[in-house]
Amino acid sequence: MLKKMNLRFFTVISITLLMLSVSCVPIRNLSYFNDINDLSEPGINPRTQKLIMPFDKLYIRIYSIDPQTSSIFSDIEEMRYGVENSIIGYLVDEKGNINFPFVGNISVGSLTTEQASEKIHKALSDYVSNTSVIVKYVDNHVTVMGEVLNQGVYSFTKDKLNIYEALGLGGGLTRYGNRKNIILIRNDGDKVMHYRLKLTDSQIATKDTYYILPNDVLVVEPLNALASSYSNITYTTILSSITTLIAVLLFTGF
């Protein structure tokens, strides 16, 4: 009788430990900056500026101290607003050009927004004087997928934002998101680049991939322990059913 009770006790304990080992995730897999205590000096951030690429959209604003010139470009600006008062902007074509009033095509491909501003200003100087030009990106998007709370395509107004800000747009990682395996997909000219990032690495801010560029895609891979939070629900359900069945059989004498 005692041997039979010990067998029941051992079986219940074994199943309980099995469930805990499947459903629990080690703390080290859920935390960021596991090596922060090893840092002796701050990292240097290579904050390089994004270059204008084909199919980017640019907001271009012309300012002038001349009232007539200012009025002309203000009217042009008002005409470039779409539905819901959103900025249409100037679309960079496949050759890196924009079509600008009075001037025609201006090549801005592979330039920074500051360089593009200077080039547009120089092109306009043949037609109008005493102007200043502001160039910004519009319609910036980043796609966040995988083990985040809210997958989707998110817009942002910065020229770029860092990877933590981008993941924050998606609500952050789930408990099953692998912080050591974030895939960054980025268009680089005619190439599609793939980078594997580790959020647990405190030196991530020193890398070129720390900042997210418009149209980047972030994919958060699941932990190896579980394919995803959905499969965890399935495993837990199955184990709970098996545990309940065994418990009933044990305590009914089978």
C-alpha cells in the first residue's frame, strides 16, 4: 500500500515538474542588456544619416523674405495635400529624381536631406532669390512582426528611430520573443539585406543597425523552447488534460 502511494506521489510530482519546465522561461531570456555590468566605457554611436533612395517621399518647403515668392510656393504647398489633410510629398523616381516646380527634374538620389536642400536651393536661385529650403522625409513606415504584442506597419516622423523605439511601436516583445534573435530586413539599393541583432548586447548602440530606417522590417523570432505563444497554449492544454486524466486514474485505483 505504501509503495503504491509513493508511486502515485512520484507520478504527480514528475508531471508537475514537466509542466513547469515547459511553461517557464528563464529570466536571462526575458531581460535586456545581460552584459551591462561588464561595460567600462560608453559606446560611440555611429549615427549615420540616411541617404535618399528611389521611391522615398520628401516634404519640401520653400521660405522667402519676398512676399510674392513666398505666396507662390505657399500655394504650391497647399496643392500638395491629399485626403485627410495628409502631405503627398515629392516622390523620388527610380532614377533618383524629383520633379520640382519651375526647375523640373532635380537629382537627389544618394544625397542626405541637407545636401538635397542645398541642391534645390541652388537650382531655384536661377529663378528666385532670397529663399531657404527645408527637406524632410514623409510617409516613413516600419513593419514589426513576430513575437510582439501588436504586429503591424507603423508610421514615424523621424528620419530614423532606434530599434527599441521601433519595437515599442508594436507594444514590445512577448515573453516568448527571442531577444537574441531579431531579424532586420532592409532595402539597400537593388539589394535586400538581412541582419541578425541581439537586444541583450549592450554594444548594440555602437552598430550601424541600431537605428531603423524608413521601410525597414523587424521580425522577432520565438524562443527555441516554444515555437510561439500559440504553441505554448497548445502544449499547456495537452499537458493539463493528461495530468487530469492520470490524476483521475490514480485516485480511482487504476
